[in-house]
Amino acid sequence: MDKRSYVGMTVDVKPHFGFVPAVISNEDSTNQSAVILTCRRLAIAI
């Protein structure tokens, strides 16, 4: 199983509801940094 960090959000705009990933990291450090920076900006502990 591939484990990668991600940032997402729930959407509740009728008629749509669900979870939408916004950033998914891969081996590239740029994507991993984007996830970390997004979490820090939103004050989410990781």
C-alpha cells in the first residue's frame, strides 16, 4: 500500500457532497512541501 500525505476538503455544495483531495504528495519534495505548508497555514498539526 502506498502511503502519501495529502490535503483535502469536504464539499457540501448542492447537489454535490464528499471529500475532494487538493494536494497529494509524491516522491517530489515540492509536493511534500506544499502539503506541509498548507497544513501549517491552516494550523493543522501533522
